Amino acid sequence: MTDNKKTLKLDALRAEVRERVKAFAEKLKEELGENLESITVVGSSLTEDFKAGSDINTVVVLGRQRLDSLRPIASLTRPMSRKRISPPVLMTKSYIERSRDVFGVELLDFQLNHETILGEDPFAALSFDKKDVRLQCERELKATLIRLRQGYIAASANKKIVRDILISTAKGLVPLLRAMLWLKDIERPKTAEATFSKAADEFSVDTDSLRTAGKWRHEKASLSETETASAFESVYAAVDRLAEIVDELEV
């Protein structure tokens, strides 16, 4: 095993997550041995979006995907959940390479917000075909519209459930908006707030409802039936317009 695979590089992590990630990474090294190729922290724990109750997300690259690699990671789930570390996304180098055409949105977002703390960086050198990314954006936005409609019906207009649906929708739209900005060769912000603002400017779409719904995740304020209905209509209209825009986008 090379020194690069032995040494943890934690200095770039936020102080409030460093020790938790270190304990998790050390346990992975111990359990996975030579099959562990890299550990990368991704997402909001690297940005100003991170809050005290936010989860820490990681991507773990293995030499081979096999059942005996899943068992030790599964055994870490409970103690790590207490430290707000989500189960890692498991990949191999070949899986990443072969998935650029179908998971371009997600991989682009990993590429934007990531810090490899062990092994070689699996995302920095990736390239993507704009046609693949545009198609995925269109598919995901149109699927979001279906989920919004079906979710509202299933919730029977229950305010709390609808609120949770809107929170999830806003969160899921952030990487899609960044990908749409990337399609237009526009610099992508690393925070959700800045992403909504940039998308509003570049695509002439009102993203205020999305920005507001995104903040509800860390707030406990309840909404009235009128406020819930208005928020749903605004979010739906924004997603619908974004779907139209990306459908017409030439790349």
C-alpha cells in the first residue's frame, strides 16, 4: 500500500467535522484493507450550507465491489449515524468512468464540492458530454413534476407532508440547477442560496419559493393551509418552467 493510501488528509475539512470523519475513515481503513482505494468527502459539509444537524456525506472507492466489503460498512451504520455521517456511496473507478453518461449531474456536483482525504482524487479529471447532462436534467425535472403531483395527492393536502415534499424538492434541485449552469458554461456556486440566485438571473425564473423551501429544512415554523398551497403552486411553477427551459436548451 502506498503512502498516499495510508495517510489521511484532513486539514481542508471544517473543524467541526474533522474528528468525526477521521474516526470513520480510520475504521474503514482497518475493515477494508487493500480493497479501499479512496475516501472523499462531498457536499454541504465543505461549504457554508453546513449546519449543526447536517449530515456528512462521503464517496468510498473500492478496488472491487463485493459482499465482504458491504458487511463491515453496514456494521458502522449505527455508530456513524449518531455522529451524523451518512452511509457512504460505494463506487469503483470503472463504475465512475462508465457512469458519466447517466449520472453526470451527480458526478458534476461531486466534482464541484469534494475533498479527497485518502487515496487519489476520483473526480477531478472527469469530463462529461453536454448532451448526456442536458438529457438527464430534462428527465429529472420532468420526474420531479410527477413526484410533486403524486406526492400532493398521496399527502391528501396534509400540511406537514406537503412541506416535507417541498423541502426535498428544493434540495434535489440544487445539483440540477448547477448542471444547467454548467451546460451554459457559467461558473457554478458552491452553496444552495447562491445557486438559486444565479439560476434566477441566468434563466429568468423565480426561485424565491425554492430558496424559502430549502431553508425550512432547518426551521420548525409551521405553515397555514393557504401558505402551504401557495408554496406548492410556486415551487411547481418554478420546476415546470425549468423543465421547459432545459427541454429547449441547445448544447
